[in-house]
Amino acid sequence: MGEKKYDAVVIGAGFAGLYMLHRLRERGLSVKVIEAADGVGGVWYWSRYPGAKCDSDSIYYNFTFSEELYKKWRWKDRYASQPEILEYLNFVADELKLRPDIQFKTRVTKASFNNDRKQWEIATDTDETFVAKYFISGVGCLSTTNIPPFEGTESFKGEQYHTGRWPHEKVDLTGKRVVIIGNGSSGIQAMPEIAKEAKELTLLMRTPHYVAEARNKRLTKEEQDQAIVNYEDIRDSFTTTTGGIRMFTTGKSATEFDAAGQKEALDYVWESGGLALGSVYTDTGVNKETNFVVSQYVRDKIDEIIEDAEKAQLLHPDYYITTKRLIIGTNFYEIFNEDHVNIISLKENPIESIAENGVKLREGTIECDVIIFATGYEAMTGSLLKMDIQGRDGQSIQEKWGEGQDVKTYLGLTMENFPNFFMITGPQSPSVLTNMPAAIEQHVDWIDHCIEYLETNELQTIEAQKVSEVKWGKECDDLANSTLFPHTNSWYTGANIDGVQRGFVIYVGGLNNYKVICDKVADNNYEGFSFE
Ligand code: N01
């Protein structure tokens, strides 16, 4: 098959790939998006487990680059469900007429930079070769699922599912004995829904997590109208706040309040619902005293809600709150008051293997009909490393990062030795600590302007300088080390997966500050980059 030539090839048709396609096409470039699924949506195409929702308030979980597009869409609920978000992304694809430039059911397997041609050559599992000057990853931070390699998984005679690869048709769990492994955002959203159908539900839990009440609800017509009126403010929040979303805050440290004042503020955010437990005080992420006040509040709530003191104690988290992703749930703690919902701490009784009739623990076997892996993702780097991407002289990302564990980027967007390769929400960018559409709009706009600069100046390539990577890595590390984040093992550090410990790969300085840095680099004629 001959080569297919484009100005730009983009991987993935989620939020990132769709907007990148739109921007570059508007610029007059020929673009092809390559997408493994048979529809748009990215993680929202795959992640269809019962109860799947987004934890950003829906009115912020959309594009703002086009006022017209923004004003045509109305969210139904405070937190949009997976089907509604998928509907939104299909609406965007239709409104912007994006589908003709997306090739579905195609997976990128390998890409290499040809230094003689100054072009990327991109191979797919459909045996096609695409050639493009610009190669852009929109694979997202959470798309490669993690199924821990338990011995005997294939011998299990019942059904097994991963939350991130849930079947498209309804899975009927009525009257079944279900085991769920993992209680991150996915497991915690899924469990109350599963408990409604299952005869027995057993959570096998490695680490208890902090769960705030979502308090999801239908948006009233007035609230929907208000979101339309607030367009400018919502757009502004994308670039002027640390997380690309407005969150309630007292604007103070917990240490500035007495115990009654602390409780009043925490009661307010608990009752309002959502992620504001993380923002109610300004220093929860850096001050151990404030952090204790907030985390103890959640432990007290757990004791208040769960009648069985033993179960409540098992669910007490003990790491610094917000150093793992804060989770919002609906009736999560409440389901443990039901007799058919149980919990086993894997710290006390670890999994030994999967047997044909259930999960074999060190002490006893939990017999079941269904095993649900809510065990998360090879986050941040997994999807990039799964493809064989080779820069100059055949250097792979694996080689550059030392088997993927020592991430090196400039701004989380680019890498030395990988000319004209861009990562949307790549490692060492603010990515998962933000409202994703906000981070994606900022990245895509920056990449688009960078490409405009190259085209206007008739430049063939742009490439990060090694020294820029070293400085950026140090800036990311210094910032992370000034917070409580590195004290906790999490998927932020890769420690959710045995054998991976790659350091903290997120820029924690806030999306607003990050944007200022990226804009300054661009304004200074792409300081820190080399050109050919
Ligand atoms: O995955 P996770 P997730 N043995 O990695 C456990 C986004 N998201 O899919 O904590 C036993 O958080 C693991 O235990 P531990 C959001 O950013 C958003 O739930 O590592 N257990 C943990 O309990 C989120 O943070 C939304 O000790 C094992 C669980 O599996 C991210 O996606 C909804 C194990 C994995 O939790 C990922 O969430 C869904 C093992 N070998 C997802 N390996 C919303 O917007 C892992 N675990 C609301």
C-alpha cells in the first residue's frame, strides 16, 4: 500500500484529537486523526461501566473556544454521565464536520522520524503508512488499562470485566455474586450501581480512599440558562485558575480558623458536594496541619455513615488527602450498611491467585460469578510507551526515558530528539490535576500557534533543547517537592503498578501559571527550542 501524505497526523479522537483536528484544518493544513475505536470519544468511548460520570461540574466540561458551539449545548446533570459526554463529543464532531478526517478502527503501532525527509512515518495495524510533517499525540493520560497479572486470571469460569473496557451492551448482574478489585474513581462510582443488582458484592481493597459526596442532580432550566449567560466567565476560568475550573475556597488556611470555623467550612463543602474538599483551604496540599483537619473530617463522616464500626475502620484512609485523586461518589459509604455488600482489606489478606470459581486470598477463596477489575490505568505514560515511537536516529521514548521511568520533556509538550512531535496533556504538564478540556484547549492552542510560527517562517522542524528538558524537569520536581504529593504512592507516580516507580510527572504549579510560562516561551520566539 502506498504512503498517505498529510501535513499532520493526530492520534486519538477524544477531546484532544477533535480540537487539534479542528484548529489545524482551520489553518488550512491537511490532517488525519487515527483512532482505534469505531467512534469518537476517547476515554469516554471506552469507559462505560455502570455509574460512569465525570467529576468536573458539567458546565465546565466542554469546549469554550467557540462561543457559538458552547451556546448550542446544554448539560442535563450537574455531573455529566458517560453517555451524555459521549453524546456531547459526537455533537462536536458533527457540528464541526470532523468525521471525514478521522480514520476509525485503526491503531498506530509504530512511528519514526525520518531525518532525511524531515517527516514522520507512521505505521498502523491496518498495514498502512502515513507520512506527515507534524505528529501529535492526543492519547490522553488514562487510556491504557491496567489488569494486574494475577496468576490464573484466564482460568476463571465466570465473567470478568475491566471498568475502562466495559461492554457496549448491558451487563446483567442481577442475582450474581460480584467481586470488584479496586476502589478508585471508577470502582467507587460503579459499586453503588452494582449493589442495586448483585446478590453479593465484595470489594477487595488495597488502599482505602477519601470519597466526598457528589450530590449530583438534574440542572434546572434556570441553571442551564445561567451557564449560557456565564460563557465569558467559564472561558475565563479555563486560563486564570489553577485547575481550569472555579472551585469554592475560604481563601485561607485551616489554621486561621478555630475548630468550629473549620467544621463550618467543611460542612458547607460536604453538603454542597463535589471536589471542593480539596480547595476549601488554600494549603491542604502543602500544610500537614490543614491536611489533617480535612482528612479527619472525612474519617469522622465515614464513622457517622457506616453503622458497622469494623467496616468503617477498614475504610479509613490514612494518606495525605488530595495527594491521590480525591474521589466523588454517590452513596458509596452508605452501601456498606447493606448486608450483601462486604469489604476485605488486601493488606491483611492479599490476593494469591484467581481460581476457576473466584478469587483465592491468602486466607480463603471468595467464590463469585463475576470479577470486575476497577484497577485503573497505566497512567500518564502507558499509552505513549505502548506505541513504538522513535525520534532521531531510531531513539525510542523507552530508551530516552530509561524504560519509561525517567520522564524527560520540555513543558510536557515536546522532547529533544523528537522534532515536530507534540504531546497534548503529556507527562510533566498540569493535565490530570486540571479540568481536562481546559488543559486541552491551552495545549492545542499552543501547538497550533507553534505550527503557525513554523509555517510562517518556513521552518522544517522545531525540537526541544536538552538543557530545556533538564530545567523543566527540575522545575517540575522542585514544585512537587514543595507539596505533600511525593509522600504518597499513587498512579501520579506510577506506583499503582508493581515494578513502576517513575517519580512525579505532573506540573503542580497550576494551569494558569503554566499557561504564562508556555506563552512566554512562544513570545520569545520559542525560547529553549532549536529549529532547522
Ligand atoms: O483507577 P485508580 P480508576 N491489587 O488507579 C487498585 C479518572 N476517572 O479507574 O489505591 C489490588 O484510581 C488500586 O489500589 P491502590 C480519575 O482521574 C475519573 O478508578 O493503588 N488492587 C485502586 O484502588 C481517576 O483518578 C472519573 O492501592 C489494585 C484501584 O485499583 C482515574 O481516572 C471516573 C491493584 C485503581 O484506582 C483512574 O481511576 C473514573 C492490585 N494489583 C476515572 N492494582 C471521574 O471523572 C490496582 N489496584 C469521576
